[in-house]
Amino acid sequence: MRIRHHVNPLKLEFLVPRTPQVPIPPGKEVELELGCADAQFLFQRAAQDPGRVELGVEIREDLVRDVNRRARALGLNVKAIFANANVDLRFLLEPGTIARIFVNFPDPWFKRRHRKRRVIDRDLIVACHEALRPRGEFFFQSDVWDLALDAMSVIEAQEERLENLAGPWSFWKEPNPYGARSLREELNEQEGKQIWRMLFRKRDEADEAIEGRARGIRAP
Ligand SMILES: C[S@@+](CC[C@H](N)C(=O)[O-])C[C@H]1O[C@@H](n2cnc3c(N)ncnc32)[C@H](O)[C@@H]1O
């Protein structure tokens, strides 16, 4: 089967939100990877804890079909959703429900004119913050320095929403803490490439502070 290498997320068909809200089973821990591709990372997470629900958002429909077929065959709690993370995320999930969000090796879109196609932007971070449960985690990793730096500046600008667990403007120095490897991560590690990681946590007081600021009230 032919699988496309890239899909332009700014094509009109991907700019119209169309994916219905994903039901979140009560009492289950739910994790989400944006741009999951073959979902290797999610399958490994699901194998660690079969009680958890692993969701992946992916813009290439053929990959979504493959992942869901494999999940059924293996009996693992992994579900891929065909959607554009940048357009659909805020409609996809009930607010405050996701324990962890992972962005593993998003497409680099190196050229300057492609900058606006990058996955990490302010609206995506606001949507992730809304989807996360209190103290939920947001993890990012990339082997592309420019992209990682760009993502850091976007996320640090939202520091009232997400706290950088390595300290402000710092990359996560430890290895990946989740005991699972995405395919890109595995290949990069095999090649000995440097990987830039960041780990953030939703601030407890975030909703209150943001709401207060909107009403012109400053936190003490
Ligand atoms: C470089 S691959 C990395 C895949 C996987 N996370 C890994 O680390 O092996 C990036 C994936 O993100 C998907 N993607 C890019 N932009 C997206 C968007 N706006 N919404 C959903 N998926 C997207 C691409 O189709 C691709 O499968």
C-alpha cells in the first residue's frame, strides 16, 4: 500500500474541523500522541498498562486505518484518529481529561515559507492545556534543533499554563521518562543523533490565573 510521506496540513480539506468528539471512558487514564504515524510509542505504552487508553491523532488516513487494524489484532487499547491536530484538537476532547500529551518528532518543514505548517503553535498549546487534566504532562521531542527551539519559545510564552519541569527555557536532560520509544526516536538513537526533549506540567492554578487576567485581576 502506498503511504504518503507528507500531507500539507494547510490544504483546505484539512482546515475544516470534521472529527466528532472522542468519547473518554470514565475512570480510565488517557494519553494522547499528536502525529502518531505508526503509533509504535502508543503500542509500547499500551503494553505497559492495558488499563490505560492510548489515543493518536494522525493526518495520514492510511496510517490511521493501519494502526486501528493492528490495535484490534493485538487487543490493545490504542485508537488512532484521522484529524489535523492544529484544527481539530480543541473539538476532539472533553476538557480536562488527558493525563499526558506527547509530540514526538513532528514534521520539520525546514523552509521558512513552510513555517506556518509547523505543528507547535500558540493555538495548539492552548488546546493541549485545555485538554490536559490538572497537573497533566506535555512532552515534546525532536532531533531538529531549530524546531525544538521554536517549540520552546512558543511553549514558554504560555508559561502561566505550562510549567517547564527542567526549569524555564531548559531542555529535559534526562532520557525519555516514559519507557516507550517512537519509531523516529529509535532510528535517531541508533544513529547516535542528539535529541532535544522538553517536559511540561499543567499548572494547578493556570485556569484561575488566566481567567483572572482576562477580568483584569492579578494573582497575588
Ligand atoms: C516525522 S513523523 C513522526 C511520527 C512519530 N511521532 C514518531 O516519532 O515516529 C510526524 C507525523 O506527524 C503527522 N502530522 C504532521 N502534521 C500533522 C497535523 N497537523 N495533525 C496530525 N498529524 C500530523 C505526519 O503525518 C507524520 O506521521
